[in-house]
Amino acid sequence: MTHTTIREGQMAHDSGGPPVRRRKKRRSGGTRGIAAVGVAVLATSLLAACSGDSGKPTLNWYVNPDGVETLTKLAEQCSTDDYDIEIQLLPSGATDQRTQLARRLAAKDSSTDLMSLDPVFVAEFANANWLEELPQDAASTATDEDVLEGAADTVKWDEGVYAFPQWANTQVLWYRKSLAEAAGLDMTKPVTWDQVIEAAADNEGTVGVQANKYEAYVVWINALIQGAGGDIISDNEKGKDASVDIDSEAGRAAASVIQKLADSPAAQPDLTTSNEGTSLGLMYPAEGAGEFMTNWTFVYKNYEGLVEPGTITKEDFEDLGWARYPATVEGEASKPPIGGIDIGVGAYSENTDFALEAAECVTTTEAQVALAVESGLMPARNSAYDAPELKEAYPADLLELFSQSVDEGGPRPKSAYYATISAAVQSVWHSPRTVDPGSTPEESARFLKDVLEGKALL
């Protein structure tokens, strides 16, 4: 299965969400913590949790639109004599995904059994007592040594484990080999953003990024800051009292990269509205040398799928190269973005034990291999990368780059207030053409603090 666009990372979170509450310790199946209910009542009727006549439970699994065909197969394969798993499709945009799930969970919807969660949702939902905490044996499985470190970290919150990693996404630098060769770049060694921008500008190429006013722009900003040794916030467990660190040398280094690209002839015409899909066509433009592009793992299968219909030639595809995410600062290792999907169990499900069993089933190594081979969604488990089917579907060095990037990459801030943090950063750093290292980090720090303290509104 190939993709022409990707939804992972396309997360324009709204600024709302549940009020933050500290999690009360509880055992699976015990008394539920009461989540805040200041979210609107569901506009549509809730799904029935059980099939009417037989009494055999139906577990509803809310999934995002990536890899639905494979997920549907997994739902069928993991259904048992005790329960069936039924796919329920979430909206394509992550803001709408988060909103729909939050509304259901705030309404204590018992029919929300399984959920495909972007990693940044886990802390927020767990903090609101909306996710079932995994019992010790399941938690051990979800975070064992086989799980890539970057993926394992996404399912943890406040000393608990709240989801199973299903697939792990990361960004790498995709490029035309001929463009890099013309620029004299040795792509076997780490390259910096400055080098990439200059190489493209000097050789009739462009640089593709995601800089629309949505979540993927924050993904870029966060990766740039972490690549310079900093963070947007720290002491994340303090919630609204977290330390706001974006006004730093690392923040200014990130702003400098964005400013340099925005002022460069290498910037693509739609820079301010660019997303994961818009830059794909500029790898093989009608005129020009192609591009360097930071983007997710789906890119390889996307371009491979264009050869047979003749959209690009075999020679074009062979000119596609890949390398580690560019460094913000020369000499410092880059921090590739980490994304993917985790599978959580709704805290109000009437079939918690079955749902936990199903969640473990749809996240096995075999399930992750199927998602990678059929849908281009990379595994969160290291052992899956050794599967013969996966090695046949992808070049060995690309698989190694994917797994290494997840293992050594940088997550977005893990905070129950993440949606607010993301929206506040977007509001100041967008448009990329107005970013100034002398003012943007300072202004965004001040605004983010005010928003978290309730002194400003988004």
C-alpha cells in the first residue's frame, strides 16, 4: 500500500482539553478516577458496546486513517470466541481525532474500548484518568527491551504505562542523489541544516519541510531545538508549572535555521502552508534539480508506487537517497522527530480485560511487520526489523536508519498540557517568514507562560 499524503504528524491540536488532575493510583478494573467533564456532550449517540442477541461483546477500536486496510485485518485476526473487534474510523485531522476521543471519554463512554493514539495524547488522557493503566505483566510487555527506546517512552506517564506501542514513525532527510552530488555533499557523513539549505540554493534545488500552522510545524521546531541541546519545556510533570525553556541558545539556533530557509531561494513557494504531502511532487519537478526534504517513513513506498504507473521512471526512483535528519548545530547529533501510534484502552470500557488482551494482540511483532510491509508504517519493536518480509520490502540501510532514528530521536514534550503548549508555540512561530532569532524565542516563552498561567488566551 502506498501513500500520497500522510496524516502522522498532521496534528493541529486545538487549545482545549480536560483540566489537568493528578492521577490517583488504582488497579486495573478498580474504581475509576472521575475525569473532568467540561467537554461538550457527544453530538452523536454512543455506539453499543455489545452485540444485541448473542451477548458476545464487540470491542470498538477507534483508528486514524493510516493503514486502515491492514488494521481491519488485524481486528479480524485478533477477534476471538469471546469477543469481536470492530474498526471505527476517526477523522483525518488529529485535532478532530483528539476532540472526538476526548468528548467520548469525558462523557464516560463505555463503548470506547480501544484507541489509536498519537503519542502526545497519552500523557493528557492518562492524566485525566481516561486510559486504563496497564497491569504489571502487560506493562512489561509494552515496554520490554525489544521495544525501541523512543517508542517505549511514549506510553509512560507518572510511573505508569498506559498504552502499547503499535508502530513508530520518524523523519529522515530524503534527497536526490544527483542534487547532493552536484553540491559536493558527502551524504555518508552528518549534514547540517545550513549545508542542506545552501546546497539546494546553489544548485537550483529546494528544501521541503512542514511549516503550515499545525502540529507538524511544532514537530520541526521541537527537533531543531532538541538538536541544539535544548527543549521547549522541562520539568514536564509539573503541568502548567513546567519550566518554559524555549527562550534559549537552542531556541535561537532553531529560529536561525527557519529564518535562513525562509530567506533562501531554496524555500518552496508554499512554505507557509507546506505539509507532509505538498513537498512530495518537488522531488521530481518538471524543471529544477529536485529537493532535500525532511519527512516521515512513508516516503519510500510513496515514490516506489509511482514507478509502475509511469509517474516517475525507474531511474528517478534510483536517484532517491536518504540520510539522518539534519543537525541543527554542526558537531551535535540531530534529534529526529518521533511519532507513530500507541494503542490505549478506554478507562470506562465494560470489557477491560478483553480490551487489554486485544490491544496486546494488535501490537505483536507479527502485527507490526504486517503494518510495515502493507502500509509503510514502521515497527516499534526492534525484532520486527529482522523479519524477512520487511527486509525484502525495504533496503537494509533504510531500515537501519529508521530504527536508529526512533531509538535516538527526540519526543515532543510529554505533558498533560501538550495541546496548549503546541498551540501557543504555533501562534508565535507562524508564519515561518516572520521568525527572528532575536525576538521569536523570547516572545513565545513569554506568551506560553502567560497561557499556562491563565493570563492569556489562545
